Amino acid sequence: MIPYGKHHIDEDDIQAVVDILRSSFLTQGPAVEAFEKAVAEYVGVKYAVAVSSGTAALHLAALAAGVGPGTSVVTSPITFVASANAARYCGGDVLFADIDPETINMSPDALQDVLLKNSNVKAIIPVHFAGLPCDMVAIKNLADDAGAIVIEDAAHALGATYSNGKRVGCCENSLMTIFSFHPVKAIAAGEGGMITTNDEATYRKLIRLRSHGINKLDDPFLAIDQAITNEAINPWYYEMQELGFHYRITDIQCALAFSQLKKLDTFVSRRRDLASQYDKLFKEISEFKPIQIMGRLQSAHHLYVLRINFDAIKFNKSKLMSHLKSQGIGSQVHYIPLARHPYYRALGFLPESYPNAEFYYKEALTIPLFYNLTNDQQHKIFQAFQEVLS
């Protein structure tokens, strides 16, 4: 079976993990800090905080942004549930701004409409869908006018660049950016996530929140009477200063991810070549239209999605996916619009309120794209789609 996505592990990655297993630290050791530093340098940002997952990154970023009861977060309706759930974890409300039908990213025009109708928006979480960066300049301008904080959901976009050539994660137009290191993402840690920021106060807060809210770095103690004896800090003393979480990542995971990071540009280059080849193969077939062609040189190419005219091919989506599976080809749908999920329906969301997301969902199908996908496999996938038309 050719999956829609897959990690690539080589002997260097395996050795990096073995070295950690033979070291003195399995967690909370030097490999975590080394990975954070490497990611910060790669994307061009001051600070990076590694956590246990991309979802944990979103949760902590929302908390650090001040999301809570009485506030709202705006995100895209076409994303994984974690983008919206982060607001709910903090006690905040969720609002959706419909997508642009060409980029499949949050539409600045739709965002503007949402902001004009809602005065309690604390944060905006644009999602760089499939690895293509959003229009961050437009989104940041709207956020500034609304007094809202921007948190970029770049779970798909490590290795992507903005139109000015800077890397996603540099936080030029946001307070924070989050990444995911799930195995199907650009680099794998098994599970893992990262938050980048240029703001020191935000960085310090994230460090505390990651580990139970306990004071870290050189943050001053609050209960001085407990912390000091005879003008010296008590050697056993630490204090929980706010409600935090156990969202730490291990040295094992960071060693793997650091090794993978060294190959990131190679991974993205291969994905870009494969996307370009798909574009050429499907170019003359009107029933199958690739998305995001305009952004091929910027995208990290996490996914390759076709918009399919199912009425024209006389196959429904389920039948087409079954046909592909019978040929040994995996496929997936990214994503079910969030307003369709029972949890969000119960909160009063209506799918028809987001027509661009609905129309996209009707047509969308993700086909295999990953570093180890061979040219022969890619042609096999294309031939399976040609068979549908014959």
C-alpha cells in the first residue's frame, strides 16, 4: 500500500536515538535545548520551545496569548480539530473565517467580516494549509486593527517561505508560530511540537506552562519567605507560579527530530519535485484539478490535494477511494470542515455558513506525497486516476 504520507528514517536518525539511549539523559536534557536552538536558527527567530505535540503547542500558545473565558479565537474551518480546540481548552470561544477558494487558507476578506461582527477576539490562528503560507501581512494588519494576537498554525509548513523569502516561523507577522513533528509532517519526532516567538516574556511564560507552571530560567521567586534562609536560596526550593501542564518532550524525540532537521531542505526539495510532476500529469485533465499551484515555490508541500469533479467522473468520493485502495493506493480527505463535527454543531455552528469550505470539502481528495515516493509509484497513482475516466 502506498500511503498518503510517510516518514523517512535513515541510519543517521537511528544512531542519533541510540546515542541518547546510551547517554545520561532521556528527558529534560541537552538534546531538547539543542533542537530548540537549531529550529530557531533555521527559521530565523529568537526563541523556540519544544513540547510534546503540535496540539500542546497550540494550547500553550493560546494560553500565553491570554485566551480565556469571555474571549474568542478565529481560525480556519479547513484544518485539523486541534486548531480550534486550543481555544476551547482555555475556556474561550471559537469563530471561523471562511477559506479563500484558491489558496484554501483563511480569507483575509472573510476574517475582516468576522472581526467587524465580534469585538472580543483575543487571537487569530491562521493555518498554513498543506504547507502554503497564508497572506500574513493582510492578516496581521487586520489583527492589529482589532487588537488581536496572531498565532500561526504552521503544523504543515516547516520549511516553507513567505513571499519575501523569509522562513515560516520567523514570527515577522505574528507573536507565535507552532509546528508539529508527527511522522507524516516535514520532519518526524514520533510525536512533538514547537512554538517559536521573538518576545522574551512570551518565551518565559511558555517555558513555565510547559512544565507545570513551575518557575524556570531566572524567573524570581514569589514566596520569598519560603525561598530564602539566611539570605541564601534554599537548595531544594521551587515553586508553582501558575497552572501549567506536563507538555515536555523527551531527549529521545528531540535527537530524532534534530537529525531529521538536517535533511529538511532535501525533504522539501523532493516534495516540491513530486508536486511539480503531479501538476504536469494532471494539467490536461479537467476532472482533476490540483490546488495551490500558485504557491509551489513557497510551500513545504505537506499534502497534495486534488479538487475532483465527482459528478463528471460518475464516481462518488467513497467509491473513488475504494478504487484507489484496490490498486494499493492510500488517500485521505483534509479536512472535514470543523463546523460539521458534532461537537461544533452542538455549539451552534452551521456548515452552510462557510460556503467555500463546503464546496472545497465536496471536491477534495489527498493523494500520496512523501519523500520516498518513487517516480514509478507516482505514475501508478496517475494511471489509477486515468482508469476512472476510461
